[in-house]
Amino acid sequence: MEVAIIIFVIAIIFIAMSVKIVPQQHAWVKERLGRYAGTLAPGPRFIIPFVDKVAYKHSLKEIPLDVPSQVCITRDNTQLQVDGILYFQVTDPMRASYGSSNYIMAVTQLAQTSLRSVIGKLELDKTFEERSMINAQIVSAIDEAALNWGVKVLRYEIKDLTPPAEILRSMQAQITAEREKRALIAASEGRRQEQINIATGEREAFIARSEGEKQAAINKAQGEAASITAVADATALALERIATAIRQPGGEQAVQLKVAEQAVHAYGKLASDATTTLVVPSNMTEVSSLITSAMRMIQTGKGQ
């Protein structure tokens, strides 16, 4: 009975040592008698107890690795305190197990040396402007070497760039001066645009006034011309009608009568004005002579 129990316990231990449950997104490296014998994928897997063993366990997830802060010297001999974070993933468990004794330390050290090399090629101002370029160059440099370690470097991000305090103060002063310069330029541009707008408005107003005065003068001239034309037309029509009336029988007598009436009316108007000195012709027959002369002129024009 005791032998059966011992055999049963040994069987349980043997089965427990033979069955391995590999989690999802993990890879276990199996060795047989000290040699690489394959990689165990996720799920239940069987090994030979005392012959096979799980030598390395790797996570296939993306791993964030904090790269320690370090001092880098720029091209213009300025010290920068730089730290960043590296994202990588194990793609080949066998190489990750045997390609490097500690691939995490190897990736970290390579990230630091690559960062110092890239920063050393740039001036201080460029280090703040070219972060994406710095990140890309570091990833390229690390990824090429990490292939032998079974690691794929996905990206690198600079977390902080800290120059010395003196440099920070000078940069702040430069930024303040630049902002004041932009403010002065903006104010001067505003005044310039205001003067341009005022001058443009005055010019347009002057043009509008001159156009209005020109149109008013044209309208006035056209009105005066139309008025003169109308008066001339009316005068010509009246003279034409008078001439036609004179040619009619009894026309000459009517003209004589009209001239006599106007002469008498004129003398009467002069006599009624108290401030006017009335000059009476010495011979009243001059009135008839005046009428006769007027009629002679009318007849002469009629004969022509």
C-alpha cells in the first residue's frame, strides 16, 4: 500500500513537472540538457522532466523603459540635462536569451550614447526645435544594433531638456525682447495701416466731391444751354409770327398803333416817376416821325 502511494505521488510530481502553462503574449525558451531546444508558445505545453527545463521567460508586450537623465554637450558647448523614455518589444525570444546577457541594460546604454552623439551635432536652439528628428535618429541607431538581441525598438521620446540656469535666464530675456519687438512692429504696422486708410478715404472723398461738382457744373451748363435755346426758339417763333402778321392786310396799321401805344406808355411812365426829370420833345411831331421811321424799317425788311 505504501509503495502504491509513493508511486502515485511520484506520478503526480512527474505530471506537474511535465505540463507547463504559457500565458498569452509570453514566450518561454526551453533547453534540453543545456542546449536550446525550442520556444514554448502560449497555452499548455509538455516537457520532459529532469531533461528539459524553461531557461528564459520573455514578455512579448511593448515595454516602456525609462532612460536615466544624463548631461549632453551641444555643438556650441552648452550643457543640457536630458532624459527620455524608450519603447521596445521582444521579437525573437531565442536571440533575446542568447544574444546579450542583459538586453535591457544594453538597450539603455545604447540609447544614452546615441542621444549624446545626436545632441553633440546640434546647436542649443536646434535641440528644442528638432525633437522629432532627435527621436528618429536615436530609434534608427538603437534598432540597427538591437536586431542581434531579438529586440525591436519602436520609438524614443525626450521627456525633458534642461539647460543651465544662466542659459534659461538669457533665453527668457531673448524671448521677452522678441515679444516686445513683435509688439512694436505690430503697433507701427497698425499706425501705418491707419494712415493709409485715412489717406485713401480722403482721396476717395475728394474724388467723389470733384465728380459731384463736375456733374453739377455739367448739369448747370446743360440747363443754361437748354434755357437759352428755348428763349431763342421762342423769340424766333414770336418774330416769325409778327412778320407773318405784318404781311396780312391791316398789319402795318396795327404795328403803327402798337408802336404809338408803347411810346405813349413810356412817356407816361416817366412822367409818373417823381424822381425822374421828364424831357418832352420840343416838337411832338417827332413821335409821328419816330413811328414813320420804324414803319420804313419794317417795310425795308419786308422788301428784302
